Amino acid sequence: MKSQKDLIVITGGAGGIGTACAKAFKDNHLIITDYSQEMVDEAVENLKDEGYKVSGIACDITSQDDIAKLIDFVNKSGSFKALIHTAGVSGTVKDLKKIFTIDLIATEYLVDAFYEIAQEGSVAILLSSMMAHSVEPNPEYDDALRNPQKDDSFDIVSKFTEGNSNLMYDYAKRGVQLLSVKHVGKWGQKKARIVTVSPGVIETEMALKAAEEHPERMEMIKKATPLQRNGKPEDVVGIIKFLASNQASFITGTDILVDGGVIHNIKKM
């Protein structure tokens, strides 16, 4: 194992953007985590067959006990370099509390837990969404999004989502961005970084499912995209690999949009 910090931890690593991210870090020791041990084992074996140095552990990111086990696994595996947090659910879930819990509360659980093992040069890269940029700043719900673990935060945000699971997803992903800003100073004291990446429509299994359920909307977004196409996982992976590198050592507390420019047109609709 390298003497330098080389551990890349990827949540949601058994599929979609998570798997694509893993394939970009062949020079590092990878730790794959997802909610199913069977899925993790399959992803690990596939990567090992391709010559990657990789191990894995199942983790329910809504469970702080599970996250503690993940942190212990990371500590025993080497020196922590980067958390790439891709795990989450979309508005297709239709359960507002589940979306809020998985996409936002669990994200702060991870940020808190990985802070404890962060060191100089470590970075947390959190996946937000271009749709977070469609939610206007508002102190009435922003404080709740910034502090999702408070007892009344879900109820406060829910009032603005009108029972719409897609809207709850948008708000939760705005919350992810606010968490980055909230924690940037604390991470900075360790000379560690925290950033968010906001993908647009990326052709993963989740996006294809959304396209099936909302074909007209998805086609409308594609036509409104200045680059006239949907994104590919590698479009996001390139940014994430850069953010995890030392070349990005002065980038923290910010969000990078990877959406082909479409959010500017969506806001006008």
C-alpha cells in the first residue's frame, strides 16, 4: 500500500455514477459501499478482475451504527484520501420522508463521520443535482435544510414541497449544497476540503427510469440543453477525479454544475 493517503471511499459504488467513478481511480485503493452486500461483492469482484485494488462493505447510510462500521473498515484499510458520496434516491421513490432521510440526513451523517478521520489533503465530494439550483434561497426552509437532523426540519421543508416527491428531491439536494458550506470551515481546520457536484441528466439507470415515467419532461430538458444531449457518467467522473486530486487543493465549499448548461433554460420555463 502507498505511504501517501490513497483510500477512495465510494458510496453507491455498486452502480451508476458510483461504479463509473471507481473505474477512474485505478491507481488508488478503492473501498466500495452500497446498501446490499451482494451488490458490493459483485462490484468488488468485477473491479478486481479488471486489475483494481478494491475491497467493499455494505452500509445503510441512514444508520449511524452502519456508518461507524464503515469508518472502522476504512481505518483498518489504510489512509483516507477521498469520500465520493454518490448514494441516494430520486423523486421516483414517492416517499418524501425517505428522500429527505437518504439524500440529506444521511449525507450529514457521513460528513460528520468522515470528518473524524479526515486529515490534511482529504476531501469529501458530495453529489447534489442541477435541480438544487431551481430552488430559490429562502431563510424559512434553508435553515431546516442546513440542519436536517433537527426534529422539525422535515416538517418545515415538507410545507414547501406540496407532497411532491420530485420537489422534495430538489430541496434535499439544495440541502446537500448548504451542508457543504456549513461544514467547510470545520473541515478546513484540518486542511481538508468539502465540495459538491451537481449533475444534470446523466444517462444512468436512475435517469433512464425517470425518462420512462416522465418521457415528455425528459425530452423537453434534452431539447433545452445548449449542448443538445444528455450527460454520460464519464462527464461527471472527470470532474470528480479532478476534485479528488491535489490539483484541486484550493477548491472547497463550492458547487460545480455538470449539466450541459440546461439549468439556465429550465429556470426560464
